[in-house]
Amino acid sequence: MLSRIKRNINVFSVISVIAALLIVIPMLNILLEVLSPPSAAWVHIRENLLNAYIRNTLLLIGFVAVFSALLGLFSAYVVSRFEFRGRNLLSWMLILPLAMPSYIAAYIYADMFSYTGTIARFMRSANIPLRVNMMNLSGAIFIFTMTLFPYVYMMSRSALSSQSASFSENARLLGANRFRVLSRVVLPLLRPALVAGTLLVVLETLNDYGVVAYYNVRVFSFAIFNAWFSLGDTTAAIRLSGVLMLIVFAIIFIERAIRGKRQYSMHVKGKPVEPKKLRGISAFIVPATLWLIMALAFFIPLAQLFYYASLTFSDVINANFIFLIINSLTLAITATAITVFVALMLANYNRGTKNRFKKGLLKVTNLGYAIPGAVIAIAVMLFVHGIDRTLYPVYRLFNPDTGRLVISSTLIMLTFAFVLRFMAIGYNSIEASYDKVGEKFTEASYSLRAGKLRTLLTVDVPMIKHGLISAAIIVFIDVIKELPLTLILRPTNYNTLASEVFRYAREEMLQESAVPALVLIGVATFAIYYLTHYNKKGVAANVREN
């Protein structure tokens, strides 16, 4: 037994076990704190507000999931199955709305539809008797749909591109019309990708705070922040986090229960489906619809931001703004490097395993992305505060005047939270690359008595470098846009581009928020462009799966 354990101890196993412990312990802290005596604030929330939080949250994620799935599926099907002018350009531009953080789009649209906003003034000048109020649940649904549907689009397009033409052709030979082929053949084969993309949309919606706070939509992320900062009651915030965790796990459980043992994988290789050239009025209407989607999701908010920036850039760009950019890039690069490194260790440790312990370890380490940022922030804060309390006597040995909180409210805590939340993204991208290259080269290296670490550096990493780059870019984009974790865990007087945009919006200085918002969008847009173009013949973009 001891010899077996010794055989399995290596750098990959040690890092994997430590990562799993660091991820599961903060989550357990929340479950333990839920058992603590209820506070007066929690009793008030439970009796008067909890039902409204649950109802609004379910309505929000339900409508966003349906509309995002329809929009993403329509865009992916058109781009994959039809040939038209501008198709190649649209095929990657439809991913760009992911570069537009939801909270920035929410601020811009709310301002444009306000009484003095661009669209409202245009409607009055054109004598159009229409007044649109964005500051409600319907407005939030629109914003989330427009900025998150690319998750469904990416996964659906990838699945449609890999479908063999023989499935549809055989169905047509058996007398099925186009609608029946779509409903009985194409969509069932698309189900895993469609569900995975929609689930990502739901998780991102639950994670958001900027949109629901600005639009005053009373959902759980809003409630957690309100209990923590406005009421000053950590117990109520923790209990709300526990309820939100149960909702997330219930959604995942229901999806898997509906799926059951059914499988939709394709094992038949064949030629891909040839796109059909659009003719007649369809050649105009279909591309115009896609360009309209792009305009609503990306171009219109971007144009408004450029207009605001032209009015305020001289007041905003200063030494403090340069430090904002440095803070954002430094934090994002550090968190990305650590996340990708740990994900690489995990992927190597779990490669080709059938061991139940390793599979369980993998599920634990990939848990973070399924949990909203506000919940992770509270879990990490409780965990790090506990470490500080435990190590306080040690701190005193080195410095008798030291405070009780040394690690808390530092960049270490914030970076740890980012790694915990986005570990699954990095892991899935690297695992997809490992699946493509197989294990024969690694096993050949082991047979030549090369060590695990040397094999990783000289054999595995060169083969999966595209997956590593994809993982790094995707994690980087998410970290630099992340708002809830940053707002709760950032050190005092430490601001990033995301937190600065939120501060300007909260203080009704939307025009001043344009410059940092454009820098944020520009960095994310460049990363997305590089991700989709740096290796068109290879693994150009590994899509997130959860």
C-alpha cells in the first residue's frame, strides 16, 4: 500500500490535491456558516424578500436562456449552412459581443433610452410615440441576451461544422423534408453543444452584479451585495449565497436528469455539409438579420462609447488612468498564468485515468465556474480570514505590532479567487488538446526513462501549445472583465478598469466611463481576434465546456 502511494506521488498529484483542497474548503465554509444562528436581517429577508429574489432570478435566467439559445442557434445555423456575402467576416465577428461586458452595455443602453438619450431624442424628433424603459427586468433580459448569446453560437457552430453530411442526406433520401431533418436529425445531434452553451449563459447571468444593480433588478447577486455592504450582515449574505448555490446545483442536476443515459455523439466520419448559396430575397434578409444582431449587441454601444470618449478623454486620461491599466493587466496576467499552470498540472495528473479518486478530484477542481462570483468572493474571504486568525501568533513572532489580517484584503486573496473561479475554463481547453494528441508520444517518452516533468516540458507542451494559448486567452478575457470578485475582494484604493467603469456609472458619470470601458473592450476584442485567427489550420479556438 505504501509503495503504491509512493509511486503515485509526483509534482502533478501534489498540485492537484492541494488545488482540490483549496477549492473545496472555501465552499464548505459557506455550508458550515449556513448552520449558524440566523440574524435579524436574515429573518427579515426570508419572510419578506426571499420569494421575490427566487422568482426574479428564475424569470431572468429562464428568459435569457431561451432567447440566447434561439439567437445563438439561428446565427450558428445560418453561418454554417449557407453561403452569402460577408459570411467569413460574420463567422468570427459574432463572437465579439463577448468583448462587451454586460454591465457596460447596460449603462450605455439605459442612457441612450433615457429622456435626454440619443435614441429618445431621435424618436421625439421623428414624432415616434414610443417610450422604452430599460431599467427593469425586461431590459436586463435584453442586455444579457445580446452580450451572452455568443456562448451558444460558438458551441453550436463548432458542432454544426463537425456534423457529417451523410446524416442529413440519408434522412432526405428517406423522404424527410427540411423541417423534419432539422428537428429529428440536426437538433438532436446539436443537443450537447446547445445545452452546454445555454448553461454557460445561465451561469454568467447568475454571476453578474453590474447589470442587476444598475437596473435595480432584485435577484440573488444583488441581494448578496446588499446584505453584505448595505446591511452589514455577513450571516444574511452567507445564507443567500447558500440558497444561490442550491439553485445552481439544482439547474445542473435537472439538466443531467433530463439527459439521462441518452448519448448524441457522432462516430461516423464523412464529408462536412456544403453551405448552400442564398438566393432571392433571402440573400438580403438573412445577412441583414445577422448584421442587425451585431449592431444591437456590439456596434451601437461601441459607437456611443466613442462619442462619449471624444467628449471626456482629456479629463480622464491622466497618471491615475495609466495605473488603472497597469493594475488590470498585471492582475489579469498573474491570475491567468497561475490558472493555466495549475490546469496543466491537473490535466496531466488526470490524463487517461479511470481512478474514481482522480475523477472526483477533477470534478471538485472544476466546480468554481459553476458558482457565481459573489458566492466565491464570500467563500474566499471566510477562508482567508480563517487562515489569518490561525496564523496570527506566527505573525506576532516576526512583528509584534502586526495586525490580525495579513493575507486578507490583498492581491493574493483576489488572485486566488480568480484562479478558483476560472480553473474549469483553463482545464477544459487543455484537456481538449490532450484528447486530440493522444497518449502514445507521452508513453514513448516514459518508456525511454524520461521523467514526468521532463516529458511534460519537452513532449506534451509543444504538442498542446495551441490549447495552452487558447486557455490563457479565454481566462485572461474573463479575468479582466470580472466585476463581482473585484468589487468585494480588491485591496483598499486598488482599482481596475472594471471597477472604475462601475464607479463612474454608479455616480452617474457615464461619459467619463467611456474611456476605461473602451480600453477594456479593446483589450478583449484584440484577444478574441487573436484567438480566432492565430492558427486557422490548427486548434484555433477551444470553446469552454462545463
